[in-house]
Amino acid sequence: MQLLLFSAPIRWLLRATSYRLQADSRRILLIERYTRRAMGAIWTDENKYRYWLRVEAAASAVLAEDDVIPAEAAEAIAKKATVSATRVQEIEAEVKHDVIAFTTAVADSLKAQGLDAESRWLHYGLTSNDIVDTAQALQIKEASALIREGITALLAVLKRRALEFKHTPTIGRTHGIHAEPTTFGLKLLNWYAEMERNLKRFDAAAEDMRVGKLSGAVGTFGHLSPKQEEKVCERLRLKPALVATQVIQRDRHAAYIATLAIIGSTLDKIAVEVRHLQRTEVREAQEYFSEKQKGSSAMPHKKNPITSEQISGLARVLRGNAQAALENVPLWHERDISHSSVERIIFPDSTILVDYLLAKTTDLIDRLLVYPERMKKNLESTGGLIFSGQLLLDLAEAGMLREDAYRLVQGHAMRAWKEDLNFREEVARDAAIAKLLSAERLAAAFDYTRQLGNVDAIFKRVLGS
């Protein structure tokens, strides 16, 4: 049995280790097992409050430019104000409001430096979600950059391995049953094309999330002007939401989370195929199995597709989160808070999961063990039954009525199935077939290269010249 193994270091994957968050920047969501360092850091409380302070500073700077608040206050907020997640959480335990706890902690940091007068201009003219939604957009923008990097890394590996197995014949299966020949490269190319579509969808969804709002308690700009909102968003490299209530409308958020779920479903699709191909009865491909790895506590022979199974399992969580995001769209009137608790979970967890799953899938495909000789053996295991469609067409072309040809070919096929006969040998002995097809033409009907003659054209369609 021939073994093809390609293992190459991918710089992006070297960052893929999980890690423990520091106590003062804790995140009470997805377990650390599935959290990669860079993505996990985005969703710490400490980082969230830094983003909140960044929005406060940008708003103060614009208001100072327009002589709404003193320039000294804006400078103090930008350069002197600090925030500690631990302190915010202590205050929140008393006041039961995270944004008030945040503004109190920031104001206290200014007062501690003798900047009492400057502290009173913090959060001037703003409502809580002017800060929360705008800062969330910045977090999602940062998370999206990592996800995009993960998608492009997976695309590179899929493309390379698709080209590697471009002309490696294997059996195509429909309904789990042998159908007609394909190539292993075409399987990979299909995944590549789907991930390209996912990248386009993701770019659109991420761009749609790159919006901020500072339009006040019900979106009417009661205290700041639309122009001031535009200037704040420009400082933050966001776009202003054209219209909002107290919050940015949640259709954007639902589309983003749904796109992550679609990406997860594609990765699940890849994983399911690997799981099927690794089954003992198939054994056409399998996950890389390290020298000291163990598959079962009871059965030393086991090599289980645990990475693929993990990918399939975690993709289910992403799909569940998409349902929750859709439920967040219909809020009461100009806003209720029913979405808030949901988003505290689904945005960190979904981005963390997709980041993790992209890394796992990239590594899975990069080190996938592929067995062309086993593919060839499986191709030939039905004694030519997989060429029944080509034989049907050749008989019709030679003059037999299609229904008659179908009935004749199916009869031989069903007998071959039932009695475990060689289909090719059976049809070669049929006088009606021999009358219409020469030995050479009959042999051509069982040549899989005839059915795979357009593989190059398909690759050119997807990858270009």
C-alpha cells in the first residue's frame, strides 16, 4: 500500500496553542481547551474595557474639537484615564450595571490623579450602547482579521493538496453507494471552492459589522450630532450606522453569526468525509496518527478520527449560536436587553470556535494520510458495476432503444450484485451486447480515464490558468 504524506509547517498554525487567561482579564465563556491565544485575548474583560475607553476617548476628542467639552478633559480621558477589569467587577457587584461600573471606575482613576474637574466630562452626551455597540464592532473587526487569516490558510492547504491528487482516481459515492469514478483532487477542489465562497460571505458580513453608533438613547441624536458621530467613527475606522435606535440593529449581528455557522458547516462537511474515508471498510484516507498517540484505552489497535469528530461536534455549537442570533433580531420598540446576555456568549464563543476549527481543519488536511492504492482497489471492487451508466449510453448510441438498454444493463447489474459476479465479464458474454459493441468498444466503456477527461478543465474553472 502506497502512503502519501505531506507535512509542512504553517506559520499561522504555530499560534494555535490554547492558553490560560490571567485572573484580572478573565473570560467566563468557552472552555480554554478550544481557545487559541490571539483570539482569546480579544474577548477578555480587560480588552473589552480598553475598547470601551477607546470609544470614550474618541467621543471626548470630537466634542472637544467642537468646544462642547474642555480640551483638557478630552486630553485627560485619552492620556490619563485607566481601567481595571477587577475594579469594574467590584463596582458592578454593587450597582448591577456594567457600563455605570465602567464609567465609575474610569472616573475614579482620574480623580485619583487630581483630575476631578476633568472626570465630570466622561461619557458626556452618550448612552451605554453608544459605547457597547461601537466597542463591540471594534472587537469583531479584530476577531474577523484572525478568522480571515484562518480561512486563507485553509484555502492554501486545500489548493495544494487538490493539485497533489488532481488525477488520483477514486470512487464517487452517492447515498453512500459506489456511483462513478472521480478523483481525490476533485473532492479537495470542491472544498476549496466552497471555502472561497465562505470567504466572500465572511468579508461581506464582517464589513456589515464595521459600524458604530453614538445617536443616543433612542437614535435621535438628542445630545450629539450626526456629524459628530461620523467624526468619532472615522477616528475609530468604523462607518456610522445610517439609522439606529438605542442599539445597532441586530440583523447585522445575525448575518455575521450565521456566516460563521456556514463556515463551521463546511468544516463539518470536510470532517464527515474524512471520517467516512477512514472507516475500516474504506481506508482511503485517515488522520495523521503520531507515534505515541493512543486511540482506545481498551483496544490498542484503534486509530480513531478524533480530530474530525471534534470538528463535527463543535460545528453543532456554531449552528445553535446562529439560531440564538436570529432570536436577537426582534427586540421590543427602540430596544430591550434580551439580546445582551445572548451576545455575551455567542460572539466570543462563535469567533473563538471558528478560529479553532479553521486551525484544526487546516492541520487535518495538511497532514492527511492518503492511500491511492486502496482507492484503486475500491474502484475495482464491484467488478465494473460503476460503469453501468457508460455502457447504457454506448448501447443507446449503437442503436438500442434506451429503455431496452437500461433493462438489459440493469438485469446484469442486479444479478452481479446478488450473486457476487463480475459485471464486466457478465456483459461481455451477452450476445445482444456483443452484436452492437466490439470488444474494443466494450473495453472503452470500462475505462475510467474516459470519464475523467475533463478534470483539468474543472480545475481551470476554479483556479484559473
